[in-house]
Amino acid sequence: MAVNLTPLHDRVVVKRIEEKESVKGGIIIPDTAKEKQQEGEVIAVGSGKREKGELIPLDVKPGDRVLFGKYSGTEITIDDQELLILREEEILAKLGGAAKAAGSRK
């Protein structure tokens, strides 16, 4: 991904992971009626949070898959790509290797 975007401080840029569409019973749900995914891939991270003059690095890095709240962050569009900028504290969980594999077997 060639987005030249660097978040500041404890902000994280996330790209939502698109859900695979599977049709059961022949019913197709339009995109406008679907809920947005709450899982994404970290694209870029800021330098960290400052507390009492000390820089605290972030726990996530580019390439990590994360879960975040339904109404978290600010949605932006750059180069026709929908991205989400959120604070690190809005990230609920980081998905590990086993969780990634289990999520892809749907």
C-alpha cells in the first residue's frame, strides 16, 4: 500500500478488512445494509504517547490485525482507499497468528 500518511503521537491508521461475502439461501444483502467490519490491518503508527516527559511506544506495529469499537476513530479517504485513524486506546485487541488462521476459515 503506497499511502504516504504518518499519524502523530498515539494515533494509528487502520484499513478495514473486507468481509468475504457468502450467500446462504440465495439472499443477497446490499452493501448499504451491511455493518462495517470491526477488524482491520494497521497501516501506520505514530511515535508514541508522552507521559511526564517520557515517550511511551505503541503496542501495535504496521501489519498487525486489530479489533476496534464500532464507532471508534475518524474515517478518511485517501487515494480512493477508506482508512480509519484512531487512538491506540480505542483498539480493543490485537489478533495473533492462531486468531488470524481461525478467522480466515469462515
